[in-house]
Amino acid sequence: MTKFFERSFGFKTGENNVRTEIVAGITTFLTMAYILAVNPGIFSALPGMPGGSVFTATALAAIVGTLVMALYAKKPFALAPGMGLNAFFVYTVCLGMGHTWQFALTAVFIEGLLFIILTVTKVRTWLLNAIPGTLKKAIGAGIGLFIAFIGLQNAGIIVNNDATLVSLGHVTEGKALVGIIGLVITAGLVMAKVRGGMLIGILLTAIAGLFIKDPATGDAVTQLLRNEAGNIKLLSLPDSIEPIFCKFEFSQIISWDMLAVVFTFLFIDMFDTMGTIIGVHQGAGLAEKDEIPGLERMFLADSVATVAGSCFGTSTTTTYVESASGVGEGGRTGLTAFSTAICFALALLFSPIFLAIPGAATAPALVIVGVMMMPSVKRIHWDDYCKAIPAFLTIILMPLAYSISDGILIGVIAYVATHAVSGRFKDISIPMWVLAVLFICKYIFI
């Protein structure tokens, strides 16, 4: 069995622990399982895309992408249809530009094929290696703030405020109270170095949510799904994806709109994935002298997942930043990703159970992971403003702009600008000049 794990998942006896890897995989799943509920909700705005079919397509895309990551790349990362990319698909391409969802799926399919070409030709690796070490360290910290911010939002601890953009929510009631209780529990478990502490924290927080009511609805924060007879629902057969399977529309493949949509999908996905891989490796100390081992395989897994997801009938499938929660639990090999994929497969049958875990229950794990990813800040040269300013912008813009890719893009532009105005041209590589120009054009023309 040990040799099987070594051969299949890159497992190393003496360095890795089977139980730790499995717990890490389950933890990753629980922190990203919200996509199974959110994705169908977003796509419900489009006629002809049944929520049940989208749910199945979402799970299948996650299973395929994560299995490729586990067995081919042998890395502890999970994939699923990306947040933000699904909103762009529905609200911009379809509802905003007036295109059909078949047109949008075609754009995702083409994007995936282009990703495969860019990966095989090592263009994506070239782009990642072109980013200076200072920015790579900043990306790790920025993602840490970003996912912590997401967790605080999911728990209602941070809420919208029309006057100040964000403010503190009502932390003494509802899901915010559940989130705070969960943060205390999870932090205590992590500080006590309890193995599987974040997973245990998620489950205990979900249980606490059964006894705390949401004042907005009057119902418990954790809601167990029930059937028409009022009995707790545990099992549910997955809906067919036939209505959305391979529904491509190639009639407008040669058009400016298709070019613009494909490029936007490509751009966002490329730098979101790049940022996640850099950030999680930096945060976990897995980077080797700012180099990320196994890049081409990770990128290829991401590319294949996007093609598969478009065939199933969903938006761009990408590497999830929530994978950091599993890495934070000690996940280091493909066995972690494999465990996550198995959870997604089970979710097809046990969706009522998995969907009952509220965002408030997974929020504490995201906050703790944010803490774990901050140490890379110590390795940034803050006394050198040419490096400190771009690093700071990269870190702060990820949560404030709510975008990993925008944080990276602005950071690269700022790095070139600060070094150019200070006359340190020798520190700017040719790839960085090219990237800076491309990124500036992106903000001007897209």
C-alpha cells in the first residue's frame, strides 16, 4: 500500500502521514464545498441551465480537475469552477453582452485549449518565473489576507456599509456569533496542535449553528435539509447534465466578442491560478529558493480541468485558494487532493449533508489559514522602497479589489515603475517589461 501511495500521489514514507493527508483533503473540501451551492444559484439567472444539472456539472468538473492534480501533478491542490469567473460568465458575457450561455461555454472551451498549448510550450511557467521573489512573497501574504477576508464575510463578521464600504457586523447574534465561537474553538485546537484541528473546528462550529438562530430569518444558522414530508434529507441522486453537456456554439467563433471574452477568461484564470500556486507554496514553505517544483504538471491539470468543465456545462475550472486550508492541516501530496476529489464524488449522493454546513462554520478555518500565510512578509525587504511599495500594493489590493489577479497585475506594474523612476533598470528583466506593458494595456482596453 505504501508503494502504491508513493507511486500514485508522490507520498514519501517518513515525511508524509496518510491520516494527515486524508484529513487535509476533507478540510479543503469543507472550505470550498460552498461552490456546490453557489454555482447553481448564479447560473439560475440563465434560462435553459437547470440548477440540478449545474450542481452535477460543478461536482464533476471538481472531481476531474482534482483527480488530475492528485494523480498527475501529485500536489495537494483542489480545483472547481472559479468564483468571479462564473459571475463574469453569467452577468457580463450572457446578461451584459447579450450572448447565449452556449457562446460562453464555447469561450471557456477555447480558453482551456489555449491553456494547454501555453502550458505545453512552457509559456505559463516562463511568466511565473519572471515574477521577482519579492512579489512572490507578497502574493503569499496577500492571498492570506484575501481568504481571511472571505471567511469574515462568509460569517457576517464583516458586512457591507454604503458609507464606508465595509464595517463590523452584529457579532453578538446569528451567523457572526457562530463564526466567532468557531474561531475561538478552531484557534484553540490549532494552538493545542490537535491533529485535524481545523476540520474538527468546522464540524463543531456547524453543530453550534444548530442552536443559534439567524435574526434575519428566524431559523437556525445551520439548516438540515428536509424532504416534502418534513424528514431530514440525507441522500439525493444527482441530476443529469444532458441539458448542458457539450452545448457549444461555434457559429461566432471568429468574432471580436469571442476574442475579448476568451482573452478575459484566459487572463483572469491564468493569474488567479498562478497566484494561488505561488501563495500556498510560499505560505507552507514549499518553495525552493523562490522556485515552484512541478509547475508544468499543475498548470496542465488546471488546463485539462477547464476543458472538461466546459464539456460538462460550467464555467472555467481553476485551482482554489481554499486549498491552503488543507495544506495548513499538513497536506503535502496528491493524496490530499485525491481525498478532496472523493468528497466531491460523495457530495453527488450526500449533497443534503454537505450543503448543510454554513459559510459561518468554514470561516474560522479560512481566517486561521490567513494567519498561516503571513510569515512570508518577514522576508520582504521593507527598507528598500523599490521593492516594498510594489509588495505592499500586491498585498493590500488582493482583499480590497477582491481579486488575486488584480493584486498581481498592479504589483508587477508598480515594480517596473518604481525601479524605472529610481534608475534601477538593471533590476528589471525583459519579461517584466513585457508583462508591465501588457497589464497596462489590459486596464486601458478591457
